[in-house]
Amino acid sequence: MPQPIVLRSRQDVVALVNRGVIGQTRFAIVLIAIGGTFIDAYDFTSLGIGAIQLRQQFHLSGGELGTITASMAIGALFGALFGGYYVDKVGRLRMFLLDLFFFVISAIGAALAPNYYVLILFRLLMGVGVGLDFPVALSFVAEYTASLGKAKYVNLWAPTWFAATLIGFLVILPFYLAGGGPNLWRWAVGFGAVPALVVLILRYLYMDESPMWAAHQSLEEAARVLRRTYRLDVVVAPDAERPQPLSRSYSLRNYLTIFSPRYRPRTILVGAMSALQSLEYYAAAFYLPVISTVLFGHSLLRAILASLVFNLFGLAAGLWLVFWASTRIGARRLALFGYIGVIGALLAVGLGYGHLPPLAVFLLLGLFLACHAFGQGAQGMTIATLSFPTSIRGAGTGWAQTMTRVGSTVGFYFFPLVREHFGLGTTLLLLAIVPVLGLATTLAIRWEPVGKDVDAEDFAEADKAAAAQ
């Protein structure tokens, strides 16, 4: 008869998860956790589908359209800032359930908005939910999966994002063909409540707390999670350590920890990469339907179909990243390759715009999206998630999301205003400055988190400090 697994310290729980002793990861749980990312992506991009109709219906200037699109990013900035704090303080599971309520309510409210100001209010609320969800989802995945496949599972958010944008365009297509007309944007935004409700129910029924976070509360709670989630026979030794719960000890001062000398280089890298990749994505990829009308004429059907194909580039690159590249190449090198590809694509379009045939511009923008998808677009959050131990992972991912929303806010404003004054070619040429800055930062800071056990390093550092006292 097999003997039960005995837990004597938090390190025992971390070792069980990271070494894969718990057996094969339950992939369905990972998908449910990443499901929030699907909704994040859908809600962020759904308004882009009907941006033309929205602008006509509410008689918006370029600046007002930028304000509506940026309002969600501003809400996400605050959601990420406070979400990172509460993810570490109250746990992953509670935040998992809370953030999806924001999605359901805000999607319905935005779809029914009677005017510009009400729409901004609900987009802000939607952004808060997005900002809350990213830190909790990726923190949970990192603390649920074995070290060998951790980068792969965390990187699942990238193809999930592009799958969501594809489905968004597929969902809106029948509404367009049925005569959705000027209210097409309302159908696109409102449908986001459906997957949000589905994921909320699945999380409530099937998910439990992160085992690593639970181990920082009490070993008894960690044992309960391991028994329920992994079906393990686990007991706590009578002489086991009694850690101080993170829910009691955690404070906003812990945000300062990620800027301590030990973590500062990776924190700077995470912040720069997150802000810059987000700026380049939301300045261009969000407005792909608008770009499609410039390339192929003012036909909404052509814009929808072209945007579908654009996002297939991103989905294919994201799947390649997950199933082959994640653990073989490393996050830092993938980001470097992505920057080089994005710079090349933007320079080619910017310098050749007006001379290149529309199909060549289309393919170059597809290359831009593919390189972004496997490179800095995915690796910004992946590096953030894998760079910090459980005790401060929420703060680290919250910092990354905060900087992501700073970048997306600038990007949302950047494209419509600059394009209005300088045209598409010059705008994309100016945008190439952004990945150049990201490339320089990533070359300067040589940090690779893939394959490192940051929790074990954290425990070793704590033991060393205790021994020195």
C-alpha cells in the first residue's frame, strides 16, 4: 500500500508542483484559467470591428474615438495595479470569480449605451475586469504546472488571444450579413457577456486555489488543495512549519520588493517590454479593420474578412510558440527575434507605402502580427510571470499589466491621431521606433527566466538571511 506524501514545509509543496511528481497536469483546468484571457482579448478587440459604425453613429472625431478605445486601457491600468495587490493578498480563486462579474455587466452595459459618455463608463468598468484577470490567470498557471512545461502553459495566453479575435470577427459576420448596419458594434460588444458567463460558471464549478499560494497560507490548506485538485494522498507532519499567511503579511510595500536590487533588472525589463509591445500592438493591430479599408476600399465585409486573415497569422505564430518554441528557444531570444521581424515589417511598409501593391502591404502586416505574437507580445507577460516567486508574483504580474495598459493607452491615441495627420505609411514608419527601443532594452538586460526555479531561489535566499541573523 503506497505511503501518503508528508508535507513539512512550503518547499515540499513547491517541489511537488515544479518537479511534476503530482502527475500529468490537468489541461482542462489550465484552459479554464486562461479562459479569462479569451474574454480579455475579445472585449479589447470587439469595438475595433465596429469602429467605423460607432464613429458615424455618435459623430465622433478621431480624438473622441481614441478616448473610447483608450478608456478600457485606462480601466485596465487601475485594475492591474490593484489586482496585483489583491491577487497576492486574498488568493487566486477569489479574484478569478470577481473579475468575470465585471466582464458580464460591462459588456451588456456597453452594448446598450445610449451615448458617448455611458459607453466610456462601461468600457472603463470592462477595463478594470481585464486588468484584474491577467495577473491572477497567469499567476495561477505558473503555480499549477510543472517546471518543465511552465513556459509552454503560460504562453497559452498568446494563441488564446488571437483565437478570441478570430472568433470575434466570425461572430460579427452573420450579424453583418443579417443587416446589423449601424448597430453592428453593439452586437460585437454585447456578445462578450456570453463567454464571460460560461467561463465564470466553469471556474466556480471546477477550480480551486493555487497550491503554491495555499502553501504560503497554511500547509493544511495546501494539503486540501492537493487532495482535491490532484487526487493525492497528502498529510501534514505534526512538526511542520507554520508560515505567516500572505493574506495577513502582504501590504503595498511588497510592490517595492520587485524594485529591490535583486529583482530590479528583471522588473525594468518586464516594464519596458510590456509597455512597448502593447503600444505597438494597439497602435496597429487594434485598427486592422480600419487599415483594411484603406488597403482594399471602404467595404465592411472586406475589412472583416481581411482582419480574419490578419489574425490567422497571429494564431499560427502563437501555436508554434506553445507547441515548439517555448522551452527550446527561451523567452528572451524569442522576444529578440520578434523585435527584429516587427522592425523589418514596419520599415518595409512605411518606406514602401504608396509604391507597394496592397497584397504586399497586407502580407507585411501579417508578418508584423506573427512576429509580435511569438515574440515580445507573448514574452512580456511570460517573462513577468516566471521572473518572480509566489510571494510577490501578483505584484510582478500586476506591474507588467500596469505598464501594458500605459502602452495600450498611448497606442490607442497614437494611431487615429497620427494617421489623421500623416497618413498610414508615415504612421507605421514612426511606429517602428517602438520595437527598436524594446530591442535595445532586451539586449541590455540579459535575463532569461525559462528553466529557472524562482521559488526555490526565494527560499534559499530567505534561509541565507535567517542564518546570517
